[in-house]
Amino acid sequence: MIDSKLLRSAPEEVARQLARRGHRFDVPAWQRLEEQRRHWQIETDRLRAARNSHAKAVGQARGRGEDIAPLVAQGEQLTQQLAGAEQQLGAVQAQLERWLLELPNLLHESVPDGLDESANVEVSRHGQPRDFTFEPRDHVEIGEALGQLDFEAAGRISGARFVVLRAGVARLQRALAQFMLDLHTTEHGYTEIYAPYLVLEHALVGTGQLPKFEQDLFAVRGESGFYLIPTAEVPMTNLVREQIVVPELLPLKFVAHTPCFRSEAGAAGRDTRGMIRQHQFEKVELVQIVRPADSYATLEALRGHAEAVLQRLELPYRVVALCGGDTGFASAKTYDLEVWLPSQGKYREISSCSNCEAFQARRMQARWRNPETGKPEALHTLNGSGVAVGRALVAVLENYQQPDGSVEVPSALRPYMGGASRIGTA
């Protein structure tokens, strides 16, 4: 969440910055609520002090042998007044807390201006799209012709936006995930994490999915209070929830391969064909938890770790800096990596790498003890896909397709495919 001290001291500046996202912050309404909070805070403190002083007076009167009944009655009245003031204060604080939880992060000054993806800025391109000697097919045609992508069977089992993978394509997806995990753990220094796929509400509040984006989540029926994770960012970032991390342990670098579950409520009608946008998909996720002074250098490094996957797979891609209106709720700055898909003739997102600064840490009460001040301070958290396994599978199928309908296996994946160099029907 945004620093509440900043909101109190400079609400107009906060409103100006949030406007870069297209978000309107109602400063007068916030100030009215804040004035109520201050009033009831002062009143609560006054009544508490009066009750405590009165309790001492009662004790002194009792010691002198005086009739304390009138004083006791006054004390009971003060207690009732204090309870009422505390109730009013709690109600106002709950409104302010809800408001804070629904405000997006402030943007870093380097984020491009703009309200939608048309204002995103291309940073770089890598690799050349392949020149095909035949009309390239999309991944659905390729996989169905191989008999190894089955959307019909998935539809009978689970409905739309699911797929069944078979044989070589199923193994290719597993190979991609294993390759990414090995790359990030052995070369990039991440610690592999196996984390829960079910989390409680407070974990999703901590990383910013709740309360604002509940419609995008899958809640588990019953009284468990569980949600299926939309990304491994949620359990991995929450590893430091309500912790004070000693500086010697920083940076913390975590990687996990998990399924991800999203309702795609905000994507109705988009990418309904194939594997681009599904309810269940897999990602290898990267999370770093760092000192605030290091977070922007870390963002560049994390982006490089995700890029390394695409470089090793020899997939053409580009890097895009997201504008203010296209930057995610919890992020202060985001780079998207977009891989080339021949069937669409354009680049499509395969990874988002974000610096959330202290936004998530404040929500989680995740801190480190700054040796310069000796005081606990909010950490900075970063995350990025390293990369989305399903979209990497789509990119490999399309970029490595052959005229006879087979798919060449990228050399980086062959050790994970038992040495196989090609996926065919046989």
C-alpha cells in the first residue's frame, strides 16, 4: 500500500501521481475521512487519559475511607464514553484501511506516460523472426495435427480455456519447466521453492490481488477460506510476511514452478483460441526481496534472468517498458518481454518483470533492520515470470515448426527430452 504518512502530508501530490495511471484520487473525501480519524483519535486519547486519572482518584478516595460510589459511577460513564469513541475510531480506521488497500502503487518517475498499451515503449529487440518457406500454422493446428494438443477432451472434462497435452508435447512442457529451474538455480543464484497452491485471503491481500481483483481468482468452496494461487508470486513473496529480515540475508532470491489459476474475468472474448489465455497454466516465477537502495538495479538483473530463457531457446523477442496506464496495480515499474508468434505476425507477452518497491511489504508487514538507523523498515519486493511455461510452449511449437508438421526441439531442451531432436506423429 501507499505510505499513509505521505497520503496525510501530501495528498495532492499522491493524486497527481495516481492520475498518471488514469486513477482519480478524491482528495477532499480522503481529507474529510482523515479529519474524522484525527477527531476520534484525539477524543479517544482524551477519554482514556481521563479514565486513567479518574481511576487513580478512586483509589485515593478509597484510601481515605471516603464514599466512592459517586466516583465509581463517573468512572463507568467514562468507560462507556471511551468504548463509544473507540468504536467510532475503529469504523473510520476500517474505511481508511479499505481505501488504502484499493489504491494502486505510485509509479517510478521513469515510467512512460500514457493510459493504455499503445503508449508502451519498446526498449530493445533480440533475434530475427524466421523466414518460413511455407505458411506457418498456429500452435493449435500444429498440436492437433500431431495428436498431442486436445482441446476437445479438455472441454468435456473442464469446459473452455483448458487443454490436454499428450506424448511429446507434454514432455516438451515438462522439459521447458525443468530447463528454466536449472538455469535460474545454477546460473542465476535463486533458491528453488515448493510452495502451497492454496493460500488464505491475507496472503492475496499482501501481494495486492485482494480486495480489488477478487473476480479474477478462484475461491475454494466451503469454509476453508482458501484461494487457488494466480501465480507463485503470492506464496513466495509472503515468505517474509510479518518478518524482520536481518540485512546479512539480503537479497532473498526465490524461484518456483507451479500451476496458476485465473478466472480471466477481465478478458472475456480475448484469446479464446488455443493456449494463450487459460484458466490453468504453468509458470516458473522469480521473486527477489531486497534492500530498497538495490531494487532498481535488481529489476534490471531480474529482467536479464528472464531474457536468458528466451535467448537460450533462440526465440525472437522484444522488451517493452509499460506506460502508467498499463502498469499493474502493485507495480511501480514493469518491463514486459514479448515473444514472436509467427501465426499472429506479432510479439505477445511471455513475461512481466516488476518492481513493487515497498507496496507489498507494507501490506505484509515485511521489514528489514536497516543497520544505518537500527530500525525496522519496509523491504522492496520484485517479481517476474522466468517465464510462462505454456506461452513458451506455444512459442516453441510455432517458431520451430517444420514443413512436414513435426516440431524441432531447441538444442537447450534436448537433454531434457532424452536427446530427441524432433517431435513428430510417430
